[in-house]
Amino acid sequence: MGDNNQTTDVEDPSVEQIDKSYNVPVVCRTQEWFKDTSQKLVILVRKVTQLVSHEHWKVRSAVVNWSTKLLMECKESLKECLSPLLEVLLMVANDDFKEVSSRSIEVLKNFQACYLTTGDQSVLDVLEENFHLLTTKLPRVLRTSDDVGKLQTLKLLCGYLLLFGPSVCHLLQSLPHLERLMISLLQLAELDCSDVRMLEETALPVESCGTETALPRWPKKSFKYFFDTQIEECLVQICRLLGYYGDPSLLIDYLLDKLHESSVYCKQAILIINQILLGWKGIEVSKKDIFCERSADQKEAEIEDLVKCIIEEYTCETLWEVPLSNSQETTVSLMLHHSPERASLTVERLNSNILQCCLLLEGVTACSEVLGQNFRPFLITVLCPVMEKAGSNCGLVSHTAHVALHFMSFHCHYSSVADIIEQNADYLVNILSLKLRHFTENPGIPVVLKVVLQKCDCSILLLVQDMVSEVLCALDYFHNVQSLPLVRVMLEVMNAIQRWFPAQPEDISSRSPVLPPSQRVKKFLLDYLHNKQLAETFSDEDDESIENPDGRSTEINGYFNDDEKKPEKPLHVRMVLDILQRCVHLQASNNIWVHLLVLDMISVGVVVLKQHQDDLLPMVHQLWKPFVQQFSNDVTVMIKAFETLSAMVSTCGDFIRQRTLQDVWPKLMRFLENQAKTSYGKNSGSYQFTGNYKFQLKILSGVGLLAQKLGFQENEVGLLASTLHPYLSCSQPVTLQQAALGAFDTLIELDPDVVWLYLISLSSSVNLQPPHPSLCPVELRCTNDEPECTSNVQYLLQKLGG
């Protein structure tokens, strides 16, 4: 059957000859016989080619060798078998085993050089017809076949594209071929939008996703018609080959038409456009796997125009500004700009919008990868919208946008994301200023500043100053409506300043060491004696000479010298003061989320201003009255207010000691006393999930340290110990008992004598013996003997050594 042995017998083919010695018919190998035999063998060949999907690689290798033998030596005699034999080689061209794929690629390259490059029209017609039939049946394969069948079909399609090479461009100029291929790919690339986890929000700032040497990855995609990642890789390879060999302008124009034609194809069209664009650049198109290079006359200028068109389409409002949640902010924005029925969307629709945003961000990044440094002029159009998505509350969109920023900075030859922001800061400041003047139409624009602060260091502070001023002005106008996103950005400014200008750590060596009881008594007596001697030798004349040694007014030489100018405040201090000034009024907001964010800002602000007491104390004075009202608010706000109080006490010290004891402390102690009765006997159950329990735990965990910072005296320590006493009962929840013991531990460090005396009064089992016979015994009467508190009281007495 070989082509070299294909000769025509001279005998009349109509006369059947029989070999008399063996009594078998003698075959006359005529052209008619070759044709009939080829048609009969094609059934057998198709059965054998099914082994191409065998799990063992040696079987697949044997099928490749068998197909190669028939294809190269029997091309003319077995024309009917040409298609199935080629399909075997095309399907294993992307085989996982190198021995199989390399042999197949070698044979296909030889076949292409021998028949396709030379312009064998008969072979080319057969291949084009098979390609058309393959794209026709692809939608049916998607609906009926399993992942293995889909993968084999896509490998075959990928193999055809490799075999056609540059002829793909000519082939796809045929509208039927283009229609069938694109529709098949659009159906195959349909994404699964049913995963509810896409709606998860991000609560913490997204940190750096990676470095330029180890770039981050895009989020994983889930497809509707397949689950195997190999199918996704094969789909990407097909799109890349179309971009590499085909006409990207023709393909992208067709897909953009489909994108606008129906929302059904929107996400798939964006995905395929992104891959075609990368394929034109030859990105991740293996040079060793392609059978021939494309033509060298690639139109760089046309591609730049094509990228410009794609950027304009991607960043248009209808595609880019889609709602990502049904939150209050999104609902208000939709009702302002769209019909009210769009204000509430289904989960599937929201997921679809989230995936669409992620694909658009990947597309913008693909454009930057294609153009490289030439993409820098396009940053004026895309940088601000991408940063706005990076500050989104949707975790998936935010992560994708941060990854996009890293890729864009890398492809445009910037050293980091901070560098790309600094180099384009003038544009960002300008666009932010313009859009904040129409804040109701651009409610998401303040998050651009949030992303700038997350990505940059203190060197950007001078450039950020104008952006912060614009946000503060917008906050003054919109303090009642839509103030929440602005307040979030202001909190991010505070956190950034705290990160850039950390407070100096306390000098632990300056603290007085904790002395044992005997040494404390000795020190107390020595100090008392020293102070008494000083008081006796000190006279009024000495007092006058010290107060006014020159006879001149102290107001001129002291602190009241008005001629002496104060040093200028640092820029970050001025920014913090401006923000805290807004917090004075924002504490009266009706929005609980604004309350919580404002209290966070106060906590951070007082820590930042700790080294600037002249600015801190007047500001705390302005904040105090509205701050005290937060302890009569919702329990969630009270928990946050207690954290803020701890920060204020740690930075202001004695300045707010009296205010705290008069305005706040009675409310806290009253709450602990009342809730001790409520939590009694609720060691398990749903009580531990209530807000009151959390507030109890928060107060008990921090009240000891708060008393220590306020410098409680003996009577104050005793009153606090009596308030904490009910929480030593074993009938209280264990966590509350542990928190109360921790508070007692702090009070022991503050004044162990008062704590010891109070604990002794609670225990009837302690027998006090005088240390010396000359001392009279001391009898203490038990005031409140409660067996439920005995174990915890004994534990504390053991720590005190009593």
C-alpha cells in the first residue's frame, strides 16, 4: 500500500484471477482498488486512533509511530485515512510526555514543510474542511462530553492552528469559519458565577502582593462547562495562537461587537480579547512548539491604536462602573444615577459584575504587558480607575487590582508601585480634586488616596497634602450624607502617619524597680524624714529669692514671653490636627459605622501627637465632651470608646485624670456592678455572644492598666477592688474570672497593701500571727465571707505572700 509500490497491473480488472496453486484470488492493484481499500481501511484506522487517549504513554507513543508510518509512506494510496492519521498527531502535539509530543511535532513540521508550504491545494482543502467540521461540533461536545472528551477536542483544535500557522489569518477571513470558531470559544469560556464567596469583603488593608522578582498570581477562575485546569490551559493556548498567527484587529473587532451585542458574551469576550492580545506579543507561546514563524511585517503602530481602543472600551462607564454589592453606599449611588429597580441586585448578578471587573483589570494589565514602557502615556487614563478598584470593599476585586498595579509597574519599568504613584502624583492630585467637587457622582474616588497611602512611604506626604485637603473639604460639605467613605480614607491617613512616624518607645530603665515589702517600708520612712527636714529648714525668704532672683518679672524671662516665636509644626502634625478637628463634630453622627471609625481615628491621633503635648492637650480638651457621650451609646460603640479612652489616658496622663474619674469612671463601675448580677451563673450558653458580655470582658481586661496609668490612690484602689470582687465568684463565666484576676494582678503592682487588706477581709481562714512577741496581735473581722470566691481569693493571697 505504500506510495512507492503503487503500480497498476496490466490485466483486465474486470476479470477475476485465481492463483491455482493456493486457490485464492489474485488482487489487481488498480486505482479503483486503492480507493476502495482506503475507504474500507478508514474504519479500522479510526478504531486504532482512539488509543490516542490511552493512559499509558508508551501506547500513545506506539500510536504516533504507527500514524507517522502510514502518513509519510501512504499519503497517496490512503487519502481517505489522511484526516484521522493527522488528528492523532495533532492531539498528542501537546502531550504531557516529552517523548510523545516531540515526536509528533517533528512529524507535523515535516508534513507542513512537504505539503502545506508548497501549496498542495488538495491537502489544504481537506484540512480546512476538517477544521470547519471541528468548530461546528465543538458546542455539542461541550454539552455532551466529559472533561476528557473536551480536552481531546481542544487539543485537536490547537493542533490545527499550529499546523495552519500563518494561513490562519487567511482562513479566518472567511466569515463562516470566523463565526463558528468565535461562537464555540465564547461558549467554552463561559464562567461560573454561582460562588457566593466572591461577595466576601476585605476588612484589612491589602499588603504588598509580591515583588518584581516574584510577581503575584491572578485569582483562579471557575468555568461553567469544565473543571479540569488542563482544559483552561488549552483554551488559553488556542486564544494565544489566534493572536500570534491571526489578525488581532479582525478578531478583537468581532469580539467587541459581540460584547456590545449581548451581556451573555460580555465576560467571555473580555477574557478571549485579553489572551489574543497577549498572543500577538508571543507571550507564553512556546517557540519550540510552533511549526513555523509568523510573517515579520507586524504592525506595531496598529497594535498601539488597538490597545487605545481596548482601553477606551474597558474603562467606559457601562463596563467599568458596575455595582459590586447591595450595600447602602452602592444603593444610594445607583438610585442617584440609575433607575430604582437597579438598586437591589441578585447574588448571581453581583458575582457576574465582580468577575467582569476582575477580567477588565486583567485586560488593562495585558495592554501594559504588550506595550511595555510605551504604555506610560495610557496611565493617565487607567491608573486612577485601577487604584479606585484596589480600594474596593470586595475582596476579589481589591486583590485583583493590587495585582494589576504590581504588574503595571513592572511592565512599565517602574521600580515599585510606590514609584509609579510618585511619578504620576500630579495627575492623581488633579483628577482627585476634580472628582471630589462632584462627590455625589464619584462616591468611590476617595479610596484612591487610601491606596496611595497603603503603597507609599513618607516621601509622598507633601504630595498627599493637597489630596487630604480636598477630602476634608468634601467631608465638610457631605458630613451627613455619604460621609462613611470619606471617614474611612481619613482613618487610612491616620494609620499611614502612625506607620511613617512611629512614637518613641518608653524608657523602661527610668521606671523605679519593684521593691520587696520591707524595702518599700524603709524607703517610705526615709523619704518622709528627708521631706520633713527640708520643710523645717525652708524659709519664706528663700522662697522669694528662688522665685525672683534678679528682682525682675518672671513673666518676661519665663514661659509668658510673647516675643519668643514657637517652632512651626511638622506637616504630619498639622494634618492630624485637621482630621481630629473634624472628629469633634463627627462624634454626633447618626451612623454607628462613622462613630466607630471616628473613635479609631482619635485612638491613632492621640498616639501620633504624644510627642507634641502642646498640640495634643488642647485637642483632647475639644474632643472630651462629645467623647464622654459615647459611653451612653450602643454597646458596640462603648467597647470602641473604652479602647479610645485607654489610648487617651496613656498619652495625656494627668491632664484627663480628674475628667475621667468624674465623667467616665462612674459609668464603667456602674455597668460592671449591674452586669455582675446578669452574668452570674451563665458559665455557658448564648450570653457569651452578647454585646454586654463583650463590654464586660473589655473593661475587666483593661481596667487594671487604666487604673495604673491614672495613678490611683489607696481609696480609689479599694473601691475598684470592691467592684471587681463579684467577678471572683466561681459562678461567673471563666473568661470574666480570668480577666478579673488579671486586673487584681495589676492592682497588686500598684498598691499591694490595700489589695492585701481587702482580700484578707474577704477570707475567714487566715490567722495573722505577729512577727515578734513584743507586737500585739491584730484581729481582722471578715466582712463578706463568700465560699464561691474562696479559691480565687486564696490564689491572690498566695501571690501576695499572705
